[in-house]
Amino acid sequence: MPVMALAVMSHTVVDAAVNILPVILPLLADRFQLSYGQVGVAAALMSLSSSIIQPILGWFADRWRTAWFIPVGIAWTGIFMGCVGLVPN
């Protein structure tokens, strides 16, 4: 049971971090003087890349022993979403 609870909490954190992009896009647009088109492209690329990468990684995780995907994925998302505020340009 603790493993399942950890997996559920991890999934929630990753989904929350990924879904924060639409919320911070107006802030990023203002900070970096992005046009509406550029903001739209950023949102579309995020959605498209997620839609392509998730099934591929899911296939790898189902095919081979990849328990390390869970902690690495959570750390990867947390680190890079946390660094968004530090980007100078």
C-alpha cells in the first residue's frame, strides 16, 4: 500500500507541475516580451511533446524494468519547472 500511495502522490505532483505552464505563460510573456503567437507555440509544443513522449516512455516502462523512471521523472520535472523563474532571457 505505501508504494501505491507514493505512486499516486508522485503522479499528482508531476501533473501539477506540468499543468502550471498555462498559469505562468502570461507572466513569462510579460517578462520576455513574447507575442501571443509565441505563447501559443510554447503551449502547443508542451502539449504535443507530452502527447508523444508519454506513450513512448510508457511502452519502455511496460517492456523493461524501469522502476527508476518514477523518481527520475519527478526530480526532472521539479528541477526544471523550478528553474523557470531563473531564466534570464
